[in-house]
Amino acid sequence: MRRWFALSAIGRDRPGIVADLAELIYECDCNLEDSRMTILGSEFAVLLLLSSADPDVERRLGAGCKRLEWEKRLTVFFRPLDGEPSAEPVAPYGTPMECVVTGVDKAGIVARVARSLADHRVNITDLHAQSRPEPESGTPIYTLRMRLAVPREVDLRALRARLEQVAAELHVDLTLEPA
């Protein structure tokens, strides 16, 4: 019987992190099903979806993760999933959307926009955010890009109006368009 696991790891960016994790996966007789990896500041962050038919895989993964923490200074967590993960969203969704927010960096941009989306039962399926200094003045400009799964029954005009209200309160630009 095939079992599924989510594994996350973070550590100071350096060459070899992907190789270290790939070797762990191979040594534990797992298959890498899906992954997201990125550099955040000086840290390398990884989220992996693994599967294995090995009945002893959970013990082997646990030992391997501890070894990577000790030898490679990575913080590694994994957990078994309940059954096979679905490629379908949790609820029936309509057209995928993209929301982009840009403006002077300030506290609360992600929190306010994400809460407005959650209040409309919109699922954020991918999020990228970064603050970069403006070339002329050095003012930090924040850009938030989100891919969304919007339930079919959501009134897009009401959602757009709520997001525009939040954008006005935060003094940022916001677009919401089909992806």
C-alpha cells in the first residue's frame, strides 16, 4: 500500500541542499511527487510531497531527517498524509484568478488582503511576496502576487469591491483578473 508524506526543510542557503534531500528521498525508497523550493533572504526553503510503498518508510524518514538536521544543519519536518492527495481543490472552484498588490511596504498588506479573500472562501493556491527598494528614492515597494481558486458561487463584483476597499485603505494598487 502506497503512503504519502509532506516534508518541509529550511536551512541557510548553500550548494547541495537539494542533493541532500534528494538522496534522503532515494535512500528511503520514496518517490518525489511534487515540490516547491525557493530562497527566502539567506534561507533555502523546501516543501515536498513524497510517496512510498515501503512499510518501514516512516521510521526511515524520521531517522534520515534527524541525520540531516545534525549533519547538514537543516530543520526538517515531515508528516504522513491521510490517503492519497487529490489534485482537485478542496471544494469545487470556478475560474482561477490572479491578484497582484503593489505599493509602499507597510505592515498588514498580506494579512488584510488574505483575510478579505478568506472571508469570501477564496483559496490562495500560490503566493509570492517581496519588498524591493525603489531605484530613485530607496523607498521599499512591496509586491504581492497570488493565484486564487474562487468558488463558483462567489459574487466576483462583491469580492472585487471588498479588495478595492482594502487597497484604498492601505494606499496600494490592486488588480484581480482571471489567471
